[in-house]
Amino acid sequence: MGDERLLDVRQVSLALGLSDRSIRRMVRSGLVPRPVKLGQGIRWQSTVLDQWMRGGCKPVEQVAESDGQ
């Protein structure tokens, strides 16, 4: 995990083609993987986000429910 990158809201919004504000709304709604809080900012582990995107960007709450959690 030495090369693990942390992505900020701007990088995630560019990767998904959405606005920063949309990403923040999706976080509050549980539609994206939970970010890591660093100081006043939030970051996503690139591997977690990549895996979520490869899995079809399913709402995180829906994924947890379908996994029986």
C-alpha cells in the first residue's frame, strides 16, 4: 500500500464527471464510498474508488444491504 494515493473532492469530481457539490451530496446520501477525513478536508483512497467504479458505481448503502450487512 506504499503507492496508495489519496484523492480530493476535485479529483473525484473530475473522474466521475460531476461537480464538487454533487460529490459532497453523494457522500451525505451514502452513494459513494466513505472518504477519509484529514483535517478539514476529505480524501478517498484511490484503490477504494477504483474498485467502486469498476463495480459499476453502485450506491454504497445498496451494496452493504445486498451483502447482508
